[in-house]
Amino acid sequence: MEQSTQLVESITKGIQEKKGSNIVIADLKGIDGAICHYFIICQGNSPAQVEAITESVGEFARKELQEKPTAVAGLENAQWVAMDYTDVMVHIFLPDFREYYDLEHLWDDATLTHIPDLD
């Protein structure tokens, strides 16, 4: 479980490195049927920023923990990119897509941690 926590921290740094905003960490460990331990949700203001955040997350996880995602989906149009690190899922959205899908509220009983924007 320690590995998941370190991965969450590393991914968060990767998001912040590229000015990703409105970061929310959903802790799903206590939820039956959850597909992973953590969801990390954030947003970028343009497809280019969403791509940059995706690359940065990948770099931080690889350099700090030798972790690579098992899958990355959504880079074609970079409106919603999902990165699967098995126990940790990362979702990087454009703001209107984030609002539409509202992942934060899929699991009402998840503990949500809001990370303040760095700027």
C-alpha cells in the first residue's frame, strides 16, 4: 500500500510541474468493487496542456518510482486522458469535459482530498 501512496505523491508533483489545476485525490480503498485504490483527477486549460501534464506525470512516476502506466487512453484529442497505474488511475481533463463526467462524485463514500493550486 505504501507504493500507492508514493505513486500518488509522485503523480501529483508531475501534475503541478505543468500547472495542472483543481487536483482531487479520491481514496477508494474502503469501497467494495472499486477498480483501484486511488483516482487522481485534474485539469488543463488546453489540449496541449493536457498532453504536457500527461507526459510530466509519466516522467515523474518513472524517474522517482520506476513505474510506467499499463495503459494511456485519450491522447488523440487530449480532452480527457486516462492513465492506468493499476492501483492508481489518473484522469486529466479539459474543464468542460471534467464538469460533464463529474468523476469526483461517482463514489459518494470516497474520501476526497483537494490539493490547492500552486499559483
